[in-house]
Amino acid sequence: MSGNIELLNDTLAAAKSEGRSALIAYLPAGFPTVDGGIAAIKAVFDGGADVVEVGLPHSDPVLDGPVIQTADDIALKAGLKIADVMRTVREAHEATGKPVLVMTYWNPIDRYGIERFTAELAEAGGAGCILPDLPVQESALWREHAEKHGLATVFVVAPSSKDERLATITAAGSGFVYAASLMGVTGTRESVGEQAQELVRRTKATTDLPVCVGLGVSNARQASEVAGFADGVIVGSAFVQRLLDAQAAGDAAAGLAAVRALAVDLAKGVRGDA
């Protein structure tokens, strides 16, 4: 099986044709368990997410805030392996027919082997990878293998990125551009703000790729705000927090219900129905 970059492209284009932003959810593999993580992804798709990013838990997640770090620690202590991440992608994609990407830091791929990782991700039906810490100037070998297997390479841009740098990053990427709404780590915030809107404007000036905004969005009002200027709205910590709360209460079913309900709410937000 080749990768599913076409499915990702078609999904984002379909949202645009409906006059709305796409809803992209992030959930780490292996949390609260491997099976529980797969069930959570199915629940957010069922609630209205268009795309899901599966996080590959890492011991030194420089972009992730305390909520996602906590979930990552639980997954890693339970012995999560890359094979479990691939299984998560496969089962979530096969059950829903929707695009599933992996968000990962570079070190695990480098250790695992680029060819092995890209081949297995494509075989699992993955749509591509978001690589927040891979410098574009060091990405040629990765991109060669990703393209061979039909996988998107999504790079992250930040408010600090100069216009020339934005052009270099977007020229190398595929699928979409991940615009980090503000400097700092993932987490929920009161306001996503004008900084994100300006970053999207500057990024769109360099590319025809969809520009999707993450970091800080946690509710339908914020999703609606971001949907006013971005092609996609990315939500992670808010989903993970609901699973953490349910785990603390010892109620896995409540966690699935909570992430599904949040997806329903956010889906209304990206459609302007919030």
C-alpha cells in the first residue's frame, strides 16, 4: 500500500470547498493504553475530526507542554514501541477511512531508520509525518523516502520565522503547513490571538499549501476564531486532558465520551456554528 497523501489533500480540499476549516486532532499513541489510544482516535473521528495526528511519545518532547508530556510518560513507561504507533495508525485508518499522520521528533526516526519508518508508515495507511524539530536544510533524505512512499512531510513554522525562512520551509513541505500560533509549547490558552493570524497571512504569501494552526486552541469559540483565517484548526492538549481526567477517575468510557463530545463541539466551531 502506498501512503495516503492524496487522501489528506482531498480531505483538506473538501473542507475548503464546504467553506470551512478542517478539524485536526492530536492524540498520542499508547495513551492511556495502545488499545485505549486507538479507541480515542476513533471517537474523535466519530465526533467530527477530519484528520488525526498520532503522537509518537518521546522522552524529550521540546514542543510539548505538561499535559502531553504526562501522557507521553505514561505510554513510554508502559513500554510503547514504534510498532505500536504503526498499529495505531493502521487500525485507526482502516476503521474510519480517514487520514492519519504521525507527529514525531526526529531522533526516533533516525534511530529506527528512515527507509524502514517510511515504508512501514505507508504500509499502515499513514498519510505522512509532522516533524517539528527536523531542519529543512537537513531533510532531503527524509523527503526523498517520504515522496517515494506517498507520504506528506509537514513542517512547522513559528511567529519568529522570517519571510525568507517561511518560503524555504513551505517550498520543501507537502500536505499542509503547521503554523505554531505562538512561541512556546503546546497547551490550552485563553487567547490564540493576532500573532497566529499574522503568521498565517505571511505563510500563505509563500505557498498554495493549506496552513493549519495549532498550539492553544481548546474550545469551539477559539476554533471558530482560528477558522476565520486558517485552513485547519489543530487541537491536542484539550483532548489529552480529558483522557487524563478520565484516567484519574478510573473511567475509560467517560474519557472516550469526553473526547467525542469535544470533537463535536470543535467541529461546530470550525463550521461557524459555535
